[in-house]
Amino acid sequence: MDIQELTGRQVLNKEEKMSKALKRSLLLLFCTFVALGNTGGPLLTRLYFIHGGKRIWLSSWLISIGWPVLLFPFFILYLYRLKSDKDAKLFFMNPYLFAACTILGLVNGFSNYLYGFGLSRLPVSTGGLIGSTQLICTAVFAFLLVGQRFMFYSINSVVLSIMGAIVLAFHASSDRPANESNTQYYVGFAMTVGAALINGLSPPLIELMYKKLKQGITYSLPSLVMEILIVTSIFSNVFCTVGMLVKNDFQVISREAREYGLGETKYYVVLAWSVMIWQVFMLGIIGTIFCASSLWVGVLVAALLPVTEILAIVFYHEKFQSEKGLALALSL
């Protein structure tokens, strides 16, 4: 018997399975977190760039720096478990899971940089449509890694998402910002595609780690979700911090704040809200995977696409040409 199976069975022996009603409530909560982050995160990041922000490493750093916020509820849940079990563990991770989260965190750090670069060049509506192609990678790796069954609608969704991305690629220059060259735009397009592919791979990997732990849906689930998010965020943030140090981003923040189009105070407000909304999004992603599946996450993100598109048009007055409408229809 391997370490993962032993650890998982010990946890199950000490905890009762979660009721279906509570599981559905948790799933609804995590899906709400995904909805808030998937719509608000890109808008806030783009807001940073629209009004004079230029630090790509800073924008990627903000996605993962919010992990200390989780420490308080994490310890509160631990104290709650101690009331019913004096031998309750503070951490559920074993060395295998910790190593996997470390690698995943570094990969996510790279993905965050690609995503930040893309949003610095692309309108939110275009970036959202490209990002929806992560469903392709999620579906493929969910099948390969966790044995997710492919239904006709799953295959159909993947094919149509590819077609939607192709439509956007052939008509990309139509929504290029006035101050950008075609080369800059296409580099941003390629970076966003790369981020979408990596982000599509991450959910099946997290689901695989969860299956290796052999843990069912128990009352320790919220703690495990936060524990995995804390570790992955730490190493993701380490990756981005190195990038910021190399580019001297920390030294430039105060100057950039003074020159920011919305004013210095609002500059820091935008950064603070970005930290919070992205952390909520990541918490929702991992929680949804554990309560449902990685493919569910991909479908949910794709389903939220129209909301992101509408908000981008309303708040940033972005163009929505016929090819975007066609790509959106294909993605859905």
C-alpha cells in the first residue's frame, strides 16, 4: 500500500462523509467564486494597463500574492476540527502532494506571466474568447489523466472552440488598439493562447492529485482546498517575484502610481482589488474541481464568457465585430 492510499484512508476513517446538500452548497459557493474571478479578474488587470500600467510581471505577481489572506480561515477551520478530534491534523498534504503542488505553482507562475502579457496587448473581449479555448486542453487531459468520459457534446465543444479561435486569428487586426503594431498584437495573441493551454492543463492535474490522495468529499475539504491553493500560490508567487526583481518592478511601483491615469490612490485600489478577486477565483477553481470535476471547471469558464464580453463592452467600450460574435457563438 502506498503512502497516498494510507494517508487518504486514515483521513476517511476519522471524518464523516459530507451530506449531498452540503456538497451542493459548497459547489454553488465555489462556482460563485469562479464567476466573480473569471469576470472581474480580466477587467481589473486590463484596467491597470489601460490607464498607464506597464509592468507585466507586476500584473502576474498580483494573481498569486493574495495567499496570506487564506491563513486566517485555514487556522479557524483547524481549530474547529480540534473540537471534535483532538488528534486532528493541521496539514493533510504528504510529500508527494507537496512536490506536485510546488511544480504546479511554478508552472502557474509562468502561465500568469503569459496571461498578463496578453492582457497588456489585447482587449478583454478578445482575451476572453481566446481563453475559452482552455476547454480543449482541459477536455483532452481530463480524458488522459483522470479517465473523464468523452460524450458527443464534449467533442463538439472542443471542435467548435478551435474553430472560434481560428476565426479570431484570421480577423485579429480588426480590434487592435490604435497604439499597437500588428506584431505586438499577434505576440499578445500567442501569449494568451499559451496561457489558455497551460490553464487548461492545470485543472486535470489538480484532480489527479486529489484522486491520488484517495480522499472523498469530507468535512476537511475546505481546509484541503485552501492548503493546496496556499502552496501553489506561494511557488507561483516566487516565480513572479524573481521576474519582478530582474525587471526592477518593485522600485518602479511608486513612480508608476504617481503617473497613473486614474490617480495614485486609485492605482493602489486597482492593485488591491486585483489581488483579492484573483485569489477568490483560484479558490473557486480548486474547490469546484474537488466538488465536481476538472471538465466542469472548463465548461463553467466557457459558460461565463458572454458575461465577460458584455462587461468589457459596457465598461471599456470595446468593439464587438461580427467575427467576435461568430467566435462567441462557436465557443458556446
